[in-house]
Amino acid sequence: MGTPRSFAICALGNRRRVVTISGMVTVAEPVPLLLERDAEQARLSALLEQARAGSGAVATISGPAGIGKTQLLAAVHRLAADRGFRSLRARGRELEADMAFSVVRQLLEQPVLSASAGERRRLLAGPARAGAGALGLAAGDSPASEFAAVHGLYWLCANLAERKPLLLTVDDLHWVDGPSLSWLAYLGPRCAESAMLVVLTIREGDPRERANSVAAAAGDPSVHRMGLSALSVASVAAHAATADVTHGRGRRLPDGARPTAHGTGTRRGGAAGLPGLR
């Protein structure tokens, strides 16, 4: 029988969201386990509060593959939802790295196309129309230059954030297309003027040919930088135990194995990935 009180159901730290509907408790999908990331979550929470007050920012989360950057992004979206933000997310993809404005389109196409006629007129007012034109979302000529497109796309974001604070996240910055990187570099120092937080993830060891453009997108002095360190042995073991419970099986570390940030590695250098870390 249901109870009207909300509570958390825990299984070795793998919390589940609980939704109360008409006095009955419904358990939603599990909330991924996040260990040893309290400091980063606190910093991001503070940046969300500042953005909600009208002073936005850009933050970067960096670390090697499998360290937990994507899970931290998911946590930011949950924090933003609790604060009434509009949340938009995108991911750089290797196959789209040469498609102009691919990542910007992931972020902005749906909000424009789903807006009512009156809301769309507001979103596309002024320079924002040129930006939408670069994505094929507005009638008329395409912008005369990449700068006109980038400037217009900035104003489209500013218009989105005018009535509701805005969270933009981009995962895997190393695969973001060039024009989208230019837009992010242009957007960054201007976030302070609006209710907007931009959070980017950067994988350490980016492909060399893209390193300069990635640095340009995230290199402004105003950017808040967070580097993720490897988890302790105890936390990696907790992740492994949670994964075992989730998949309905028990497991112990093989003889000679030691937990690492990315999984369970043996002394011979073998590794098995841990679910939930990215």
C-alpha cells in the first residue's frame, strides 16, 4: 500500500527517484551513484544559483575517459530541474565533427521548433533571426558570415534565458564541430550578462589536431575549471558492488586484482570497465 510521504530507496548507494502521485508513491529510474564528487557538485550548484540570479558562467569538467564526467553532467541537470531551469544538452560525435553547427543544432533546434508562434517571434527577434537562419530555422537569407551566425546564435540563447534560467551542457568537447566551438568561445564571456550556465566536458588526451580549437572554446579566464581525480579504492569497490546488485549477481575481485578509477584492473594490467562511470 502506498504512502504519501516521499523517501529515498537505497541499495548500496544506488538511489532511486521517488514521485508521489495522488498520494501513491511511484519509484522512477535509479539515480546513478556519485561518490567523491561532493565538492564539484557544490561548485556547480553555486553556479546554478548565480545564473538564476542573472549572472551566468561557463564551467568545464575535465579528466580521462571513464572518470565520471558524463555522470556529473547528469547530476547538474537534476540540480537544474530542482531550480526551475530550462535544460538543453548536446554531445560531440566523431561522425558529426565536420558538420557545421551540429552541436548547436542539437541544443537549439527543438526549443525553436516546439515554440508557439508568438514565442518563436520573441525568440527570433533582432539578431537572433540570423542565428536561426544558419540552422535553417528561420525564413530569409542565410547569415552573411560565420560571425553573423555566431552572434545571432548567442542572442537566441539570451532570448531563451530571458524568461527562464538556462542550462546548456556539451559532452565530449573534443568531437564538437568547428563552428559550434567558435560559438561556444563567443558565448562564454557573455554568459555573465544573462541567466545562463554552460557546462562542458573535456577528455584529457584530445586528438592533437583539435586541441587548439578546444582550448579556444574553453580557454577564457572567466571559465570555472574542475578536474576530476581518480576514485579511492573504497569508492570503486562500492561502484562494483552496486553494479552487481543492479544486475542481480554477486562478484568478488579476482586474486591479485586491484580497483582503479576505470574498473577492476589486475596486476598484469588487464581491466574490466565499471558500469556507471564515464
